Amino acid sequence: FGYEVPQEKAVLAGVVMLLQIFISVIAFFVMAMLYPDLVRDHGLKVYYLMVSALNTVGLDMGILIMLFKGGLIVNIVLMIIGRCGSLTTSQSIFVGLGKDNHEENHHTGNGMVG
């Protein structure tokens, strides 16, 4: 059909995919620290829960009922990251790290209100 995906968009899609994998693996390791027995016995189900929460699918294989406060907080944080977007969330966290906190940017133009 003569259509093609621009190189910039393909690279951005790859970055988002790798970021999603990285976030889900980090969440899995946090769950492994919080619930070592559960991860040892049901590791794939726990990882499925993490990926499902990150992608805002909401599927569960019976593991969510076994979690306490720490695991539920991890699950909620993954849902928020997934809803906002992993690229947007990581950019909002890491972009401000290199800036001087005393600098403030204010809009100086004539904005239309109303």
C-alpha cells in the first residue's frame, strides 16, 4: 500500500516496550522480596498479575487474594503507571533530576483566559 512506519516512531515503540518489561521485572523482584514463599510456589502467576496490572487488563489467577498491604500497594502503583503510561511516568520522574530546583519557568506571554 505504500505506507511505512517512520524510524522515530518505531524506536519510540521499542523504548516503551522495553520500559514496560523493565518495570514489570522490577515489580516482580519487589514481590519476591515481600512474598518469597508465594513467588517460589506461584512465580508465573505473580508475574502474570504484575503484567496484568501494568497493562491495566485486570486479570487475576487467584493470587491477588493472597496479598497483604505491601503487595496490594505494588499492584496499585503498577495500575497507576499503566494508566498514565510508562513513558510519561518515567519522564516525569527522571527529567527533573538534572535540573536546578531553584529555577522556575513562568509563562510570560499574553494568554487568553476564558
